Amino acid sequence: MEIKISNTKLKKNKIKKYILITVISILILIIFFSSFYYYIVTKYDDKIYSDCKDVPSCKVALVFGAGYRKGGVLFAVLQDRVEKAVELYKLGKVQKLLMSGDNPIKSYNEPVAMRNEAIKLGVKPDDIRLDFAGKRTYYSCYRIKNIWLQNEIVLVSQEYHLPRALYICNELGINAYGVISDRRPYVNHEFYKIREIPAILLTWVEINVTQPLPRFLGKAEDIMQSEPPSDQD
């Protein structure tokens, strides 16, 4: 009888030990990732601008895709990105606009929709380039240096997205600046801000561990010397 009691106590102690180790491990991970998240969202404060007039001049501005409706009508988030990029262009802060988005099927083409809107707003077609393989922020940033051969870039996006994009570019050896394109309240804006937390953690893994290559690479060409593309990738 005494042996049974001792065995039971031993099992309980082991369970308590495992629970304690698990809790401590989780707390350490939470502290680590929280610290890293804070580090990323504050590290590039001095490289993020709200006024286009203050943005350092670069050859190219990268505009990230964010979806559009039937008929080529850009979602509000993307419309504001394109308008901000056009403002940079008209101020002479950049010479070319690179529209980077998704083009999974022939009938859905973000870069072309973005280009069409930029042309409506007064950008010369010859000063627009299209990146059809920008399905993710990481891919768009990777391709800036390795496909478009640029070491300096202005990123155009919403404030919540810029820290991660800047982190990726600068870790990949690209001197990047960000300009905030927020012009209005957005539907599901809080959701996208929360989504940035796991996205930033995934980015850390990609930059420091997995270092994946984009699924589509293509031929490298200097964006300043390349020819304006057709609507097809």
C-alpha cells in the first residue's frame, strides 16, 4: 500500500514538473517574440515618412498589391497605395513605379489593374513596370534586388505593413524607405494589424532559417533599362 502511494506521488510530481517546464517555455517564447515584434515595428521609424516631400529620392517606388474588384476597381487599400506612389512620381522623388502583385490566373491580374489606375492619374506608361510574381511581401522584396537589380527602393504601403516590408528589404541588403499611404479608415483594418504579428514572426524564420526562394524568378534585368511589359506575365 505504501509503495502504491509513493508511485502515485512520483507520477504527480513528474506531471507538475512537465507542466512547469511547458509553462516556462511558453513564457520564454512569448517574451522573445514580443520583444522581436516590438523591435521590428520600432527599428525603422526613421525610415518611414508620411509626407512624400520628405522621402529621400530613389529611382524606383515599389507598390504592393492588395486586391481589386471586378472591372478593375481597386480596393481602398490599394487605391491609396497607387495614389501615394503617383504623388511620389509627380514630385520627382522616383522615376519608375514597380507594381508588384498577384497574377494567379489570366482573369485576375493585380499589376495590370494597378498600372491602369496609375496611368489614369497621370503616370507615363513607359515609367511603369509590372512584377506579376509578387504574391507575398517577401517575394516582392526579394525580387527587387535579385530580379530588378535595385539596391535602393521606396516602399509604398499602409503604416501597419511598412515595418515588416522594411525589415525584409534591409535584411536582404536593400536600402529601403517607406511612405505611409493611409488616407482613410479601412474595413477590417484591425484584423490586418493583428495579422502582422504572426506575419512578422514568419518573416524572421524566413530571413534567418529557411531563406526560401520565390516560386517564380525569371530573367534578371535592370528596371531602369527594361522595356515596359505587356499585360501577360
